[in-house]
Amino acid sequence: MAAQHFDKFFKGLGISDAFSLINMIPLRMLDIDPKQLSTQMVNFNPTELMEIDLKAYRADLIMELDHVILMFEFQSTPIYLDDKRRFNIYTAIKDRARFGDKPIYIIVFSTVEDTKVIDYKVNPVSSFKILVISLKDYNAGEIINNIEIKIKNNQKINQNELINLALSPLMTLDGTIAQHLEKTVQTLSKLKKSIKENSKFVFTLTWILVDKFIEDGETRQKLSNILSDNMRLMEEFGQSKYEAGEQKGEKRGIKKGEKRGIKKGKNIGEKRGIVKTRQEIAVNLLKEGLPLELISQVTDVSVERLERFSNNGK
């Protein structure tokens, strides 16, 4: 993700933003107890899960709640074996980050798959579930037309309608995802003067899709800048919300800081920490039985070193 836009799009997001997307999850299909989603906080893209860039092996959006971690993927192709292995790597990264016993759930919003649960067997004794939510049966044209009418008539547009607008480029439409993302950004620009302060997440979600699906660098930068500029109208509210959250969560943050530790050392310390972390992830993946070549590719740990880990029983 583009670092220059990252903080702006995620700063100030809260529980209501998270649940505008979480509410689309059919919980029964994953055997999730709704009580697990009760939370007093939500941490978008926790640093511990994002700080090491394992190339393409990182979820599009991560939400840490009080009791669970949700990892979201937005996918325009079928889910192949490599995708399942990638999702398994997410689990290894979570284990490395030491998030205690919080279960992790993989949720994939798909343009081509049917809604279903995939039970991926890592090895004879280990497996995990992937929830696929199909977007292909949504009527994107109706969603967009409804919003255009409301814009014309100066009517209120609710949060669910905005989330559907952000996801509409992934629904069945003529043309490419990139073309429809450009139209979505244009529509959001029309809304910038009337959009409610609690609807900031629609810009964030649209930016995630722009960053992932727009291949042309110049176009991607242009659309990201438009989204970023439009969000300036919500800066004042976002700042006050952020500061209020800081005060409310100060004690919680101190305790978490004490438990997890604040970043220690600089330069050499950081480099040593990254190397150690990659090795810890590699060991976790070895335990899952993944091929040495794949583990080496995503962790930058040599095959020879992986073989030593394996022989030593680490």
C-alpha cells in the first residue's frame, strides 16, 4: 500500500466503520459466535501484522477486535492452491505477532466465486476455514443508479449504501474493475460536500481497491490523490475523534505497550528484529508442512537454513 496515503485513510476509523463491512459476513457459515465480535476497540491494520513486508503475502485489510482478528481479501480471480497457501501464511504471521489466543478468520470478497466455506487442509492434522462472500449476484447498476438519484435529489445516503458503492466495481458489470473504480471515485467526489463524518470508511475501502486493482501507476496515484483530497473535509472531525480515542484508550494503550513492548532500538536493533521475525515465521511455516522453496520465497530465509531448522526440530 502507498505509504504516503496510509495514515490519512486509516486515522480516526472506529467500531462503526468496521461493522459496516463486518455486517456483510454470514457468521453462521464460519461458526462465529456473535459474542466474539463484541468489542470496545478496533485496530485497523495492526503494526505488528503489517510492519514486515512479505512481498504479496499480506491481507488487504486487517481488523483486530477484542476477541478475534479478521483478515479481508478482495479477489477478482478464483481461489487457487497458491491463494490458500498465502492465507495460511497470514496465520503464521499472526502467531509471530503474539496476539495470544485470538482466533483468526480469513474472509474473501470474490467477484467470481459463489458464497461458501473452503476447508483447507494444510496437512493430515491441520486445517483452517476460508469464508468466501460472493459479490457477483449483487446488482451494481441498481446500487449506483440509486445513489445517483439520491445525489440528484439531495437525499441522505446511509453507510450500507456507501459500502456497496465502494464494492460495486467488484460486482458483475460490463468493463474492467479499473474502469469502474474510476467511476466510483468520481461519484464519491460528488458526495464530498454532503457525505457524513461517520462515512469516512467508504474512502478507505475505495482506496484499498484502487491501490490493489489499478495497475497503471499514474492513474493509481491520481485516484488516490482525489480520494485523499476529498477526505480533507472530514479532517477536523477525524482529528477530534482521534484525540478523543487517544484519551479514552490511554490506559489501555499503556498496558498494551507494556505487554507487547514499544519498538526497541534503532537501526541495527530493527534489522536484527526483522531477521529474527522472518526466522520465526519460517519455523511456523515449517511446522505447517509447506514446501521449503515457498517458505524461502516469502521469508527470504535460505533453503539451506530452513533445512537446518528442520533437522534441528525447531
